[in-house]
Amino acid sequence: MDISKLKTRTGTVERVWQIEIQATPEDADKIIDNVMEVDPLIYGRYKRNAFVSAIGSETYLPEEDSTSAVHLGAANKVQIFPSVLVVISVEQNPETLGRVLDAIRETLLHKWFEGFTV
């Protein structure tokens, strides 16, 4: 369905890509701030629009050759950490999406490899 010309009494409808990121609570603002350097996260007359959930738990089981196994000795041990869900929306433009995903990865990779000797 083409919604490009859909207008309602209260506004217009636009297609966006929604991105969900699981992060530690202390990383949520860092992620949003880094994304803001490449995209304003605009919604109407507002910038820096994002949703950050309440704190929950992230769980995973690292395999033998994973980063957690190599650097934390956590192979085959269930890991549970406090986590939030950060949700942002960006225009459906491949270049914008690429810049935003790179900003997210750079934020998280910097954290993961800080203090590790690789």
C-alpha cells in the first residue's frame, strides 16, 4: 500500500525504519547521543525522539569462540545482565540507515573492547 500521499485531519503518515537496540542502562543515552551526530531523530517539530524501556534482563549463552568466552571466560555459562530496549525510527533511506547503524555499532564496540587486549 502506498501511503506517501496519506494525510489525515491531524497529520501525515510516513514510512520509517524502526531500530531496536538492547543495551545496558548506562549505554542508552550514549547510543542516542551518537546517533544524533548522524541523524536528528526527528518526529514532527521534535528532535532526539527515542523510546527507552524500563530496566529488564538480557540473557545469553556464549559459545566457545565468542567474545564473552575469550575475554570473560564465560563459555557455555548463562549470562544475565540488566538491560533496556532503545527504540528509534529513521527515514527509509539506505544512506541514513547505514550511518545510524554504524553509530550504534561504534558506541557498543567501543564499550566491548575498552580494557580488552585483542
